[in-house]
Amino acid sequence: MLRATLDSLGGQRGDGFEVVVVCDGEDAQTRALADSYSPQYPLRWVLLPDNRGPAAARNAGARAALGALLLFLDDDTLASQDWLLYHTNSHGSVGAADVVVCGDIIETYLQQPGSVAERFLRDDRNRILRAKNFAFELPGDDFDLHAVCGVNCSIGRVAFLDAGGFDETLRYVSEDTEFGLRLHGKGFRFLHEARALVHHQSTKDLKECLAESSRHTGVADAYRLVVKHQRNAQLKNLTLLHTGGRKNRLKHRLAWKYPDALETLAVTFLRLTELANSEFFFQRWRNCASAVQYWQGVKSRGLTIDDIGRSVGQPLPVLSFHSISVPEDRQSRYWVRPERFRRFMQCLLAQGVQCVTPMELMADTFPTKRVCLTFDDGYEDFYTEVFPYVENWQLKPTIFLVMDYIGGFSAWRGMDGPHEKKLLSQPQILEMQRYGVEFGSHSLTHAWLPGLSDAELSREVAVSKSRLEDLLGAEVTCFAYPSGGVDLRVRAAVAAAGYKLAFTANPGLSFWQDPFCLNRIEVRETDRLLDLLLRIRSGRSRLAEARFALHRAISAAATHLPRPASHTIRRFARWPNPSNSGPPS
């Protein structure tokens, strides 16, 4: 199989490439192949005396390599035609060192599935690979899940070594996702090149691998939580004992406390899968079998349920405001009346809720009842309506400023948005800073960042940070995406600029979230106090959702009545959508 992989590299186009083969634990057959194989390209062998896992092997190959780019391939993968050229061209088109190019992997099986469960597992594997390929094109807040640097991924050699390479403690699984996550945190861009194909020749029985891989994943996740102090979307399985639906928590607690019983149930589901050719029973078998082995792996690191519970922590509530003033038109989502804002805050404080800064919120050292206040755009009415209460109420607000418009008007909104409003001036900003008000960047011009060129994006993100730091004489750590516009490229630019946190327009609480894609709860003039308290607690108000559903039902029924009656009923049944949908400022 290794010979076939090396043969597939013989027809690659590209100038000045070499191949480095790392044997992770020398054996006689590989030594014989090394002595006899003579390709037409430069080939070097690194024969390690002991097996230490793929992370150590790849690190050894990277240290031995001479080229400017590293491109990883396994010994059971065949490179397609011009595979190398597509990778190098992608790097050349960007011209930046902080880039990872990811190609596609196609599974090929050398034998027919030996069981119904094996067939279903292969279908699942193909779905996962397709989802990974499409993930690069979609915006969202789960970028951590798709940050991978491993097989069929290329990166600059200097950047690889500067980032520390793969974590060699992760001997069996997760070394590629953990390394990708570290690169992601440093602001690396992940580019998808669908034409850079490799064909993985699968020889393993996936049914037999399920238990082993689940157990190794549990060990790796526990290590990353306890030793590396990571909390991210890649590790959210660790939260399943304490979060999610009641049935889901029960299943995972049974897997923790009574693994033998759940293992027996899994065997029953497997038999039913084979007898009935049923995907329903297959899903139950896979879920039960993987849960048992996963938690066995976690427990092997010495963790208890209480240890995990303390590490899980609490969801992070961040409130988003815009203008604190009387609405000037019907787009009330951009305004909250001053008296209503004061009632909101008095209610929160009476409930024992403490206001914290964004960095304090992420440190997770505060009591459960905490909230972060953010104000987009930097309207002058903050100075008159909120600032007088900051010190007495200990509000600790963060204002996101549009740098080119400081002291001017919100002219970026145009004719489709609210009326232009006066923005904070430099003297007002500096005065409020002395009393604990924090400031972050909202870009230079409030542009839609995903639509900008790389140069324009860098200017909006990085220059706004440096100019704001010059104004404040202090580090600027937070960014808010204008109109919530964020994708992989924009997120990478914000991280590379040196920010530590960034806020989206995605509604809800943040829980083990990418720190550059934090959710927020937008507070509106039409919100009720109880709805706001429910959203701070759980990210949503089922009461508001029920009222909205009732409104829709009444409006739908009213359409069958005569026009005057229908118009009257729909007018008095009006209720705003409780979801935080739509782009805020």
C-alpha cells in the first residue's frame, strides 16, 4: 500500500518538491522498500526506532523537510492528478504565511461491507466527509469543529514549526483537530481546495473501530480539558452529562454509572440492526456503544462526574443594545427607551445579577448570576442616558465604536435603516473611560466585512484597532462584527489582528463557544421583563414564543373573515417575533 502511495506521487506536477517518508517504528518490510524503491523525484526516509503515533511521526517529517510548504499524506491514501499543484497554487494565490489549505478525501473500500452495521457506518463516514467539505463555504459559529490540519492539508513549514506542531501526547486521535484549533486561535485562514483530492483506501472494519476510537477520543478530550484547559466546540461531548435534554443526560449518566448494562443494551440493538436491516436500531447501537467507551476513556484520566461538572461552567449571557432613546420610526429593534432601559437594569440588579466585562465573563470566575452589557455603534445618548448610572449601578458596559464616525453621525445606515443619530465624541469617550466604561472596535466604516477584499478587510479590522488604542492609550481586546457579518475569512482576520474576543449577531447564550464568535441577546423596546430574564437564563423565552405562535394562529384564522374584521383582529393581535433574527447594527 505504501508503494502504491509513492507511485501516485510520480506523476505530480510542481517544481522542486521532495517526499519524506517517516516510518513510525521501523520494520523489516519498510526497510526493504526503502532500500529498493527508486522514484523519479527526491525521496528521503526517516526510520524511527519506536512507534510514537502519527503526531510524533509528522513532527519528525516536518523537521527533516527542506521545502517551504508541508503537505501531509498517509500511507493508505492515493494522490489524484495535479494534487500537489492545486495545493501550491492555493498558497500562491493568497500569498500569506498564516494559511492552511485543505483538500477533499474520498473513501474507497477494498472489500464489501461484512455486516449491515458496517454498511451504515460507511454511509455515516461519507456524510461526515461531505459535511466537512461544505463547512468551509457556510458562515456560522461552529468554525472550531472544522479547524483541521492533518491528512491532505498543507501549511508553511516555518508557520508549522512556530506553532509547535502536533501535540505528541495525542497518540491515537484528535492530533489534527487540536492542532487545527490552535492555528485557528492564532488567526490562520483555512482554505478549501476541492480539486486537491486524495483517495483513502480503507481496510479496517469500522464496526470494530467504533469502540476503540470512542475510547481514545474520551482519553484525548479529558487530557485537553484538564491539561490544556481547552473549552470549545470540539470538546462539547464532555458537557453531555450536565447539559442538553433530560433523555440525553440520562443516557450518558447510565453510560457512566452502569456501562455493563448499557453495553448489553447496545448488543441487543446491534442484533436487531442485523436482523431488521434497520437504521433506527443502528443509531441506537452506535450511540450506546460509543457513549460507554467514550466515558470509560474519560474516567481513565481520573475524572469524576463532579470534576467534569465544575469544568463545564455556566453559559455566558451577553446583552446587546444600540440606541437608548425614544424611537424615531417603527424600527424599534434599534432603540430602547431610557425609562425602559432603567427598568431592565433595576430588575436585573434586584435579581442579584452582576455586570461583568467581556474578559471577566470569559474568565468564568464570577457567580452564576452575571451578565455582560454591550452597546453597538457608540451613540451619544449613551453619555446622557446610561453613563450617569454606570458608577452607582456598577454596570461595566462595553461600547463598540465605528472609528471613522466618532464625533459625527451614523451615516452608514443609509435610507433603509433608522435615521442618522449623533455619535460619541472623543472627549466623551475619554471621560467615560476614566469611570470604567470599556470600548471595542466596530470597524472603521461599519462595512459589510464578508464582501471586502483582503486588503480592505485588514484595514477595517486592524487599523480600527490601532487607531482606537492610540485614542484610549490602552489595549483594545474586543470586536463586534458590523451587521453580524462574519465568515471563516473575517473571523481569521479579527483573530490575526490581535483581538481576544469578538461578538456576532447570533442569538442566544455562548457555551464553550469560539471566543471570536460569541452570541448575544439583543434587547428590544418590545421585550418584556420576564422574557428578558428567561433569555438571560436559557437563551430563549418560551413564553414569548408561545405568544408569537398564538399571534400567528389568530392572524391565520383572521384571513378567512371579511376584510374589516380581519384587519381589526390582525392589528390587535400584533406581536413581534421573539427570535433574535435579522441583522442588528
